[in-house]
Amino acid sequence: MKGNCVREGLIFNFLFKLGLDVRETNSLFGNTRQLVTEVFVRQKYLEYRRVPYTEPAEYEFLWGPRACLETSKMLVLRFLAKLHRRDPRCWPFHYLEALADCEAEEVDEGEPEAGGNAGTPPP
């Protein structure tokens, strides 16, 4: 929703609104701050980088390659819409962007893989 990257403080504030305080150990997730900044980064769900020219240092998260493979902008938008009890189309810019991503994925899935058996009749 924020240009495919979000400041660390906004993520932790959002998690707090969902009932997860990153300053406390959660019985289900353990150390939530460590889960997000280290585990999800190590597993490639998120990228974590310092925002240039910030003092004190600030950090932001970006979609990691694994997140791009396992979810979509449309699924995230639908989740947020459900949280807010609204329709995803209430955010027209983001909805159209997510829709375009879905259509691009469908086109990519329809293309034969490079080096495959193109031109070879099926068995």
C-alpha cells in the first residue's frame, strides 16, 4: 500500500493494532520483533534495509522473493479490506495495481518455459 516498501515503525504499529506487541514475547510467535526482522528476512519473505540519510537510523521492509512467489498484492489487499470491513475496490489505485499484477502472472504462466519441448508433440 506504500509503494512496495514500508518503514519498520509502521509495520510494528500495524502489528500492535492486531494485538501483537513487538516489545513483549508472544506465546505463539515468541519474540515478534526477531521473527519479523530476522526470521522472515532469512527465509526471504522480507528484505530489510536501512533508509539512507536517516539519523537515528531507520529501517524499512520490502517484499522478499519468497513472498512474491507465495502471495500476491491482490491477496494482501483482500486481507486488508477484510480487516477494515470494506471492499478491495475502495482503494482504486491499489486495486488496479493488484489486478494488473494478477493479469501479468496469468500471462507468465501461459508461456512455455525456455528450453522446454516447444514444437514437440505431446506423448
